[in-house]
Amino acid sequence: MGAMKHGKEIGAIIVIVTLLYIYSAVASAWAAMADDLRLALTMVFFVWILNWARKNLGSPRLAILYAVVLAYIVFFKHPEAVWLVLGIIILAVVGPKFFAGLDTSGPKKDPLLDALKNMKPTITIPISPPPGYYPYPYYGYTPGTQQNEKK
């Protein structure tokens, strides 16, 4: 029975070591892929900003300098901003097509709202308290008007 117990422990250790090896292989591959993705996004962002800067700044040298500085700040000083820039690029590419498909003509005609607008006001009658209801502790007591209050 003791030999069987050690066999289970050895089997568990083998499984754990195998899983850790697989995890480390996947983690290193993911890290390499993340670096490659960051480099590719840097190049796409650089070209995108360079084209924008050429149109808006006028000078090609100033546009290159602007794009280099902006790409450096976004991707190397603040690497977490990569995902923000990726979202902006996706929105710039897909956004116009997506928003063109949305109906922005305003609210449609609603018959219920039209009926409510055309209704005439009705007279409301206030509801009185139920019979026998008195809001004070006992009948005849009104705060501040009791004459025989003991001091």
C-alpha cells in the first residue's frame, strides 16, 4: 500500500512538471508574439501618423520628426498604450462603415406619444384619508395648540 502511495505522488509530480513546461513554452511564445505585434503596430502607427502629419503640417521633415517622437512615446515609453492605439486604428478603419449603417434620422413617429400629446387634461380629485384616520396621537391633540399642556 505504501508503494502505491508513492506512485500516485510521483505521477502527480510528473503531471505538474509537464504542465509547467507547457506553460513556460506557451508563455515564451506569447511574449515573442507580443513583441512582434508591438513592432508591427508601431510601423502601422508610424505610417498612419506620418501621412496625417504630411497633410496637416506641410513640411515632410517636420512630419517625420513628429511621427518618430509620437511612435516612440506611445510604444516604447508607455507600452500599455498599444491597445488604445490598436482600438483607434480599428475604429478609424471600420468605424465609418459601421456608423454609415446606423439609422440616424431621429425618432420615428410613435402613435402612443401622439395620442398622449393630443389628450386633454383631466380634473383630479384629491383623495381624503380613510374614515377614522387621524394623523395625531389622539383625537383633539394638535401640536402647538394644546391649552392644558403641563410643564
